[in-house]
Amino acid sequence: MAPEGAELATLIGEAKAFAAAAHSPNTQAAYESDWRDFTGWCFAHRLPACPAAPETAALYITALARTSKPSTIGRRLSAISRFHRAAGFPSPTAAPEVRTVLSGIRRQKGTAPNRKKPMTGTMVVRAVANLGDGLIGLRNRALLLITYAGALRRSEAVALRWENIDFGPEGVTLTIARSKTDPTGKGSAVGIPFGSSPETCPVRALETWKAASQQTGGPVFPVIGRAGKIFGEALSDRAVARLVKQSVAGLGLDPAAYSGHSLRAGLATTAAANGAAERKIMDQTRHRSVATLRSYIREGNLFRNNAASLAEL
């Protein structure tokens, strides 16, 4: 029997919620922002936004090319395609004239990503030496060291809960409940061994922070008020980026060249420079693609077995 009335309305609402959950909140917000930009441009030029003609999409990305990167343009086209399909219309972005214009933009402007610099192990060691022994300093020390040693994405770091932490004789095991490459929440374990120096050991830093904060559950890295009050709310991923920028600024470096992702990239880069095998690095970073990993570690390998060193100069 087909559902009727209120039950049908409930099912429709639940179906929409599941459809929305197919994308992370950040991805959904980006799509909506891109769609607003396209519809605003169409409104200003008195052109229909949905359904949009292929010529409209081609002109839109031509205008974008004056100020935007090819990666941004590609994302905007994805949003246009997604909203058209959701409305039951064919996407104008698949038309040959749109793809040809996009190809020309990529050829002229290049597609190399503007990567932020890695925060290497040496930098992390120097950065944590500048932190105080108050609650905020202890939290930030543990956050920097655990995020670096675990090669965590900043979203993974702030999502950690004490229930996901297991201290053992060899180190600490983090259970990552959900991540960018694990949106369905299968979960993965990340092992972090004891460090060689007590001052920079990520495991000891985490133990010290736990003892000082007297936490038994909830977010591992919570918000702390100015008076030292620990709130039940986890830090935002933007707070991790700010901490990284503040840390490198304290080292006399340009904070604009670094981001929250610099810790994860730094682990891969430093491990590669010290001779770690790609497979071992991938075990820690949980990369699925060797090509993606190599884009991280290229800097760490620039001078290892360099052909110029064998060129008899």
C-alpha cells in the first residue's frame, strides 16, 4: 500500500534530509555559495539561471576567468550542474562550447594548485617550545603534536573525543570516526608512538593535557575561556588554522604561506625526507592515492638521490 497524507510528507522530508547528507556540510555550503554567485550573475545580465543555456554558462566562466582560478571555475560548474539535475533539467555545463572554453581557460591560466607550505617536524618542535604551561598552552601543545604526528586533517583533530583515545604501552591509538575519505563512518585507527624527547612527545603531551584539564569524556580539544574555564564545545577547524599561523609567525615566518593542512603535509614531507617508505607514510596519512601522496612529499624528496648530485659537479 502506498503511503498517504502525513506519512508521505514525512517520508519526503526524510528523503530530502538523506539527500542533503550525501555531501558534507562544508561541501553543501560551497555548492550553495557557488549557485548564488551564478544566479546573481545571471540576474545582473538578465539571463535565465535555471534552466540556463550552454552559452550562458560559457559566458559566465569567461567572466570568472578574469579573477578566479581554474579550480574555482570547475567547482562553480559542478554546482551549476548539480542544481540543474536536482531541478530535473539537463546540465548546460556538459555542452561542447562550455568544455572548450574551460579547456582554454585551463591552458592559459594553468591548473597548478596554490599549495600551502608544510610545517615540518623541526618547525613543530620550535613552535611548541614557545607555548606556556597554562591550560591553553597545554591544550595547544597537545593539539599541534597530535595533529602533526597523526597526520590528521584539522576536521579530524577537532572531532576527536576522549572516548576515541586509547593509551597503551607503545603509544596512543586514535579512532577516527569519520573523515573526508570515509564519509560513511567506517572508522580507522591511527597509532602515535612515544616520541624520543619528553618535551615534544605527542603521547606525553596528550597525557599531560588530559591530567591538567581533568576531562574524562567529550571533545579532546575544547574551547577554553579567558578565565580558564573549559567549555563542552570543541574547537572549530578554523581555530587549528589560526594556531598554525600564529605558531609560524612566532618563528618569524609568513603565516599566509601556511594553513591548518600544513601539519598533515609536514608529517608526510618530513617522513619522506628521513627515508620513510611511501606505503608507511600512507598508512599514517590514510591517503588512497599514491599520486596524491607524492604531491605532498615531493619537497621532502627534492634532494634525496638527486640526479644532479651524481653529475660530477
